[in-house]
Amino acid sequence: MIAIIQNALQNSFSYAEYRKLASDLVAQEKPTGHDLSEALAHYAELNETRMNRLEKTITLTDAVIQTLQNSSKNVIWLVLAESWCGDAAQILPVLNKMSEASNTIQLNIVLRDDHDALMQLFLTNGAKSIPKLIILDAQTLNVVADWGPRPLGAKQLIEEYKATHGVVDETGKIELQKWYLHDKGISIQQEISEIMRQF
């Protein structure tokens, strides 16, 4: 596992690098990843707009800032993501704000489709669900915890929608984006800062 993690870190992006890559590809009407379909290119374009908005509007709660600043353990937040993923677009700007508020967190992003060996270690119910946050001890690269692909409230919404409709269609995706809009990144902050507080 350590070798897989080391390889991922060597081929990872900073948040700014990831954003530039995604933006440059959107300009070419392409998503990141191995599936270059028109549908995913469309989602990548939507997500570019979402992330631009979130970077301006997301604010951290005082309690979360305090937890992050009180943490003395150096960690790496390694995140599996792709530009077409709606959840990643909602979550990555929050993770970036959190890492910026701390002197002990280094945020690295890798593309899921380029890192299948890593993804296989962190499946959700057997699926390659993203984003997936892997929290590593910066010294040893041991996995301290993992989180994702979405906060609890969003997860429940999707489970209930699937139970009612059988699939998550376009309406379901819109409901999910509305949930994120209403939540303003608070659930993500609270759930991840709670993990940070535990160690």
C-alpha cells in the first residue's frame, strides 16, 4: 500500500494545479479522466462554474478553524477526484479552504482514472465513488482515516432517492446540488474536523 501511495503522491496535483488542468480541459470541451464523452465534458463545464463560485463564497466556521489550528500532527490529505464529478466540485473547494487554514495539512489531488490501484484500496460498497479523501500521517504515509464520497446528509438523500426511483437521474443530481447549496459546506467541515480532532 505504501508504494501505491508514494506513486500517487509523486503524480499528484496541488489544488491550484488541479484547477488549472480542469480549466484548460474545459476550454477544449474535455473532462479529466479516461472517458471523454460529451456528457462528462458538460458536467466538467458546470463544475468549473460551481468551483469558481464556491471559492468566493465558502467560509469556515470558527469551531472548525480552531480545531484545524490546534492540530499539531502533520498530515497529507490525498484526494481521488475527476473534473466531471459533481460531489468533487462541491467538496474540493472546502478541503482547500480547510488546508489553507492549517499549518499541518498538505492537500494533494490525484485523478481517479490514472490511479486505479489506489482507488481499489478505497472503494465504497465495491464502487469507485469519488471524491475520496485519504488522510495520511505525513511522516510514515500510514493511512490515519478516509472519508467520502459525500457528507452524511447528501449520502442519505441519494440513498432515499435511489430507493424511491431506482436510479439517480438528472432530477436526483439536481436535488443533490440543491442540498450542497443549502448546506454551504458546513457538513463537510464538521465531519472532517471531527476526524482531525480524534487524532
